[in-house]
Amino acid sequence: MTNIPRTHPRYNSLMLREKISYAMKKGLVHETGLIAHGRGEAFDYLLGEKTQPFAEDAEKVAVAALILARNPVISLNGNVVALVAKECISLSMQVPAKLEVNLFHRTDERVKKLVNILESLGAKEVYGSHADARIPGLNHDRGFCDKEGIFTADTILISLEDGDRCQALKDMDKEVIAIDLNPLSRTAKTAKITIVDNVIRAIPNIEKWVKVLKKKNKDELKSMVNSWDNNKMLKEALNFISQRLEKL
Ligand code: ATP
């Protein structure tokens, strides 16, 4: 990786770019993953590169949904593995939830590489390489998933997801939690709970809330999930961005 001086004012952001670009060179991230990262960066800039209160609220509710789930799955793509592989593994152990590599631009080789990396970092079982089931309504290889993983999950945490697949998962009656920095994306509008935050902050924050909310009783958690108004939160995120722009 390129040597970025720590004193650079954009050190953290540049390091993330380095991670994504390195992962692309290693065949873990598809080239379009770089473009997706750039769009995310732009929205993160508008959001002040901090977890805003509406994201913190969504993270809490997401945790309530994950704890209540019968069969929760965390879906991982190349960008997510490049940025927060260890954090996702740790979260999966805390919930507990299954991990599945699920790619938009799927190749068996890339799935295998991502599964291997996750296993080398301590993941016990990673789904995604069997591809023995299909998400109905999605043509092309992006519809493949594991029967034991995403196909039979009741709750699924997706990040940097495509709107079509988010809708197809929702059509399968799954509770979809999405991490997406763009509050205007189809995914953000389709998910039941959208976390408008960067995965690098969202995943550790979600884990922090797992430890807290595991002590609550189920009725309390159910009422958090049932009273969640995702559209209201998306409006808050957009208002936040527009007010911030007005002040700058
Ligand atoms: P949609 O189909 O939902 O409208 P899209 O086509 O705009 O989505 P994709 O390129 O499929 O977007 O997915 C990338 C999404 O992930 C973008 O909305 C981008 O803002 C978001 N994103 C990129 N990097 C991050 C990140 N590090 N953390 C959270 N979200 C991110």
C-alpha cells in the first residue's frame, strides 16, 4: 500500500481508499466497488464524517431486530470485507449471526477469496460458496445465495447494496437492515431499517449496542422495532444535509 503521511489532514479517508484499491488489486473488490466507494465518500462528507443521531438511533433499532431474529445473516461484499472484515466477524459472534459472502458481480473465484480471508481472520463458518439457492426475481449471477444462509434468513444486514436485490430480499418477507450512506438510494428507501452511516463506524457501533440491548427484555426490543419509522429517519438525514449545507 502507498505510504500516506499520518500528518495528512485527510489521512483516514485516504487510508480507506488505499484499502479498497489494494483489495481491488488482490481481486477481492470489483472495479465498480471503487466507484461505489466514491459515492459513499461524497455522502459521508455531507454527513460530517460522523455518526449522526439518526444513524445512532437506526443502529440501536437494527440491533433490536438482530437480537429478536431467529436466523440473522450478515451479508458481505468485497468493499465490506476490505474495510471491516474483522469487525463483521466480531459482530457475527456477538449477535450471533451467520456470515455470507454475496456479490453483485459474482465469480466463484472472488467468493472463494473473500471466504478464505474471512476464515483466516477467525470466522468459523462463512456461507456463500455453495450457491445452492436463488433469490427469486433476480436474473443473472447476483441472484445466487446459500440455502443455509441468506435464502432461509429471516433478518439480513446488507451494506452497499443494490436496490433491486434489497427489494427482492424484502419480497421474500425478510426484515432488511441496510447500511448505506446515501439516504436517496433505492436501498435506503426500501429497507425496513436504514443506517445512514459509514460501515467503518456502523459495524463497531452496532456491536456496541448488541452488548447493551442484550440485557433488555424481548417486549422492549419488539416495541423499538415496531415503532421505527424509516421514512421519518430518511427525512431527518436529508434535512441534516441540507441544513449543514446552508450553514457552510
Ligand atoms: P441503489 O440501487 O440502492 O439506488 P446505487 O446503485 O446508488 O444503489 P450501489 O453502487 O449499488 O448504489 O451501492 C453503493 C451504495 O453504498 C451507495 O449508495 C453508496 O453511497 C453506499 N456506500 C459506499 N461506500 C459506503 C460505505 N463505506 N459505508 C456505507 N455506505 C457506503
